[in-house]
Amino acid sequence: MAKKTAKAQAAASQSAPSKLGQLVDFFNESKVEIKKVTWPTRKETITTCIAVVVLVIVVSLYLRVIDFGLEELVKWMLY
């Protein structure tokens, strides 16, 4: 019984990769996955950037109008 346990532990320790081996495997697998990525073109990136800037401006103006309206409502209620 003890011999089987010792043999099983020895086999497990030999098959278990070291921390360095795991790290190397991780980076190799990451490299493979990065090659699978479809990167956006320059035109797509610029278009998306412009859309984000416009959306930020529109939302900030909307929030400013709401803030101004609530500010006036509070002033009217307090005075």
C-alpha cells in the first residue's frame, strides 16, 4: 500500500510542471491568442474615436441642462 502511494506521489511530482514552466506556457499561449486577434484599421479607429468624442459632448451638454434645470427648481423652492 505504501509503495503505491510513494509511486503515485513520485509520478505526480514528475508530471507537475514547475512555476517557471507554467509561466513560459502562459506566455506562449498568450502569444498564440494575440495572433488570432483581428485588429481594427486606422479608419475604424478614427471613426470610433470621433463617435466617442461626439457622444461625450452630447451627454455632457444634456447633463448640464438637467443640472441647470434642477438648480433653478431648488432656487425657486427655497426663495
